[in-house]
Amino acid sequence: MLEYRAIKAGAADVWREVRADKRPVIAPYPELGPAKKWKWDRPLEKLIGRVLVDAPVLGRGLLARAEAILERFADLTALGEEAFLVRCREMRARLTRHGMVPDLVDECFALIREATGRQLGMRHYAVQLMGGLVMVEGGVAEMATGEGKTITALLPAITAALAGMPTHIFTVNDYLATRDLEKLDPVYRLFGLSTGLIVQDTEPEERRQAYLADVVYGTNKEIAFDYLKDQATLANGRGLARRRVRRLCGQPCPPLTMRGLHFAIVDEADSIFIDEARTPLILSATRPAGDDGLYLCALELSKQLEVKTHFSVKEAERAIDLTERGKRAVEALAAGLPQRLWRIRQAREQLAAQALSARLLFLKDRDYVVVDGKVQIVDESTGRTMPDRSWEGGLHQMVEAKEEVEVTGNRTTLARITYQRFFRRYRRLSGMSGTVREVAGELWADFGLRVYTVPTNRPCQRIHRGHVLVRHAAEKWSLIAHTVAAVRDAEGMRPVLVGTRSVADSDAVSAELNACGIAHRVLNARQDHDEAEIVARAGHLGAVTVATNMAGRGTDIEIPADVRAAGGLHVILTAFHETARVDRQLYGRAARQGDPGSSEAITALDDELYRHFAPQLAKTVASFSREWPVVGGAAKWLRRWAQSVAERRHAASRRQAELSEERLKESLALAGTLSD
């Protein structure tokens, strides 16, 4: 049976499920095993999560506690350097002895605040202390963009590490992990804490040493794959008793990379927990490349198949369905091909479907880029390339053949896990994001994480100028260029950030701006090596920056005094994303920390979102709209409807991925090939 305990949050008692004491240790290092659930748990928990985030009275106690910390420990600023250092170092022994009791946590937060002020010149505001309290108690803090989540993470990370709890801080890319650690490392050092960094090029031995540190920064993919590698290394020797027997028998145990899943702080929690959770993480080994002719034959064969007659295209699901007539056509066309796979019905149909997908659904400069003769997948959420990732089932090799680059070997699966299963294994889990309240129910149901909305330190001054809808992409690019020119020329040379969904779109905007004689910089997956320099200049007077989602989450565009006087940064969104949360992240680049700024959206009826998720409604809008462009009204409802459809489908996809993982796990366990 599950055990429940009450956790006091402000003036109210919130009941939450605690499974830690009932879940077994399932590896040589600490982590939590899965808990069995009643079939109605998930829908009820989603409802509870949505209700809790809309109950602000439950968070007032945390804000009052944060303000009390500022008052109680105001005398810390008067301490000399040596006395302050001694007090910081003594905190480790006190937290280790007594645990994270409220009084010690409050004092530790005050010390961290003062240390951050002395080392970095920044002291936490009351709302940042509140965000830290949310995370140290195992919740998710929604903090508006620009409210200082980077230094807020110091509060729970240092407190947990001093209490003897190794801490992993997850970021969405290597750039942010490296930047944050370099910035904050002096504060960790002052408390005597060691730090580690896990990024893409970190060597295996360096990874082991990094995980021995008190606080480790890294990306979700890198840390999760290190965990999978440990599971593949352990194989059937996961149990502690079996490993001890092996040692007694003189058989060396393979070295592990990690030392446990203790405490996780997840930055951009909605991106990692939600947006990237639709597909499982798969650890694979590469087999030697087969005959490239197989993929070339499949691509040529697919060109002879006709849409609707031989196959149907599901763009929203990125799927190809062969009709019965199409299957017979594939059989006939493959009759004379030399490769043996064409003689196997299931194999030839899969090859044909993958070839059609590579040609029609996976597009260059949208889904991938070709860099140095290699196909690199572009992450839709972040706009960044993922050189170490590949599509499965031969699709990646099919795309390589289409692009006429060297075909890599096929991959065999060694281990797999969903993000839901991985993060639930941490003994304590927390997070923060600027856009998380929309998925509060799912976070509570899947991870037991309650969302708290943290107020801003200063009122937001962003002015949203609305949504303009045009008929075609060509009209959209032209209108965007004229808008950029108007903002620069008529509004005191204010800087402009133009956000696009893909590399191809950023190229289209760039071409239109060049045609209008507007100087600008482009930031996308092909120019990622110049990211820091482009971002640093994006807020300067007269700057025009065209960027994919690389300029979204985690990007700080600082504006000088002359730009602040002119009205701040102006953001133009050129296409809505499949979730409004990503749109909010882009808008949030403007008017940060109480600065002035503005935003607007300019989209077209033939945008991908409308075509995939609201095609009929888009046709209706086109038929009944007499004046173009369309402003507000119909444009707003079209966007809302398309995004709601997309979010429902993605939620179903995430749930299906988890259920499929559970079914696979059960089938492998019955076959005696899986130990958990």
C-alpha cells in the first residue's frame, strides 16, 4: 500500500503521495523503483495538479517565509570575510547532522544569498528565495523569464549538497550548462563544494570524476544516457548481493559512471518533462553499414508510388500508411531488386514507408541540417543540432542516402527508458520554468510535482501588439520586413528579434531583409558557433537578429540604457509553435526584469501549425474573411484551436510512449531477458 503524509505549505495542508519508503533500491547506487498505481490515479492526479496551481493561498506562506529570511539574517552583511567563510563551512556539518529542517534551510538560504552578493555582485530577491523554497521542498517554481532562475538554482543546490545529497542540475543544452557553471562556480567553492560538468564531448573517465562532485551540471540527454549506459553495463548484475558474490569469486565488477540518482533540479522543466518526453531514450550500438544500394533502391521505388492511390500521408503524426493497392505495387516493383529484404513482405513495406517518410515528411533545414557531410537532427524545441542522435528503423540511413552523404551503420538497441521513468527514479525531484502552469496536471500525475507560481520582482512592462494573419508565406515575409523597418526607423532604432520555427524560415526572412537593405544577423543551427557573440549584440541599438528557437529558452538578451530609453527590445514571432508555452518563451526575451519591451505575431494561413492541426478551420477563415490581413478575432481562435489540438495529440503521444515502455518491460520480464 502507498503511504501518505501531510506537508505543510503556508496556511494549508496539502496531501501528496510519498512512495520513497515503499520503493526498492534497484541498483548498486541509490535510486527509486517504480510504484504500482490504481487505474484512476492518473486522471485524478491531473485534476488535483490543476487545482493546486490555481490555489495561490497555498504559496503565500512561502513568500512570507522568504521575506522573513531577509529580515532575520540582515546582519550577515556586517560579517568580515573570515567570519563569514567559517559560518558557511560550518553549515555542512549542521545540515548533515540535523537534515534539511526549516530553520537550517532558512539560515542556509541567507548565507547563499550573501555569498552570491559577495562573489557575483547579485543578491537574491524575496521572490527568488521563494522559488528556492519551492524546489528544496520538491516542487516546480514557475518564474517569469528574466527573473533570475540561474542564481535561484543555487539555493536548493547548495543546501541539498551541504546536507550530503549529490545534486544534478539539468539544462536544455551544453551552452547553458557550461555558462551557468562558469558563472556560479565561485559561490559553490566558497561553501567548499565541488562541481562537475557533463556535456557532449566529455570523455568517460572525466564523466566518472564529474559525477563524484557535490553538484553536477549537464543536459538531460547526456545524464540520462549515462544512466542507460550504467544499466547496460550492469545487465543482470544489478542486484547488490550478486555484485558482492562476484567480488568474492574474484570477478571484477564493471565500473559505473554515476553514483546514484539523489536530487535533481530541472531547469526549463516543461521542455524536459513534457516536450521531450514523447519518444523514449534509446541507447544503441552501431553495426557496420550495409549495402547503400538498398536505401537508394527504396528511394527510387518510392518515387513511383502515388499519394492517395498507394499511400496516405499523416503530416501531424509524421507517418505514412500504405494502402492495399500500395502494398501490391511495392511487391511488384521490388520483384527484380537484388537485395534479399525485398522478398520479405514486412521488410519491403517498411522500407517503402521509410523512403516515403524521408522524401516527404523529413525536410532539410527544418528537421535536419547537413554539416560536414553528415545529417544532424535539429531539435524542434531548442533549434539546436543533436549530432549524437539518429532516427531509428533505418530512417536516418534513408535520409543520408537522400542527401547523398555517407550512410552510417544501423543501430541495435542496448537499453531504453522514457523521461518519465528516468526522472521518477530520483529520490528528490524539483524544477523551474517560465512556462509551466499549463502542464501542472500532467507534472503532478507523472512526477508528483506541484507547480507554484512565483510573483515577479517588478511589474512586467511588455506591450503585446497582437496577432496579424496573412494568406501566404510570401506575404508574411514581406510584412515582417516592413515591420522591422518601421520599428527601427520610426521608433528610435530599437533592436528587433525575429523568431522563426526552422532554419529554412530563418533563411527566408534573411533573404527578404537583404532585399529591403536591412542589415541583420542570423542565428540558427548552422551558425551556432557564433551564438554567444550574436546574442550579446542582439539587444544593442539598431540590431536586427533573425533566430530559431536557439534564442528562446535560457537566452538573456541584455539591453543598455539607450535601448531602454528607446522602448526596449521588440520581438516578432513568425509562426506559432505546437504549444503556446514555446511562444511565451520567445515573447519573454523582451521586457525582462521590469524593462520596457514589446512583441507581436505575424503568421500565414499556410503555416505548418494550421495545415497540420486545423486545416478545415483555416479554410473557413480563408473563405469568410473579407479583409486581409486578419487582426485578432478569427486569427486568435484559429491559433487557439490548432494549438489545443496539437497539445492533446502530444499528451496522448507521451502517454502512449510510457504505456508502450511498460508493456515492453513486462514482455521482456516474462521472457526472462530483463531485470529491473
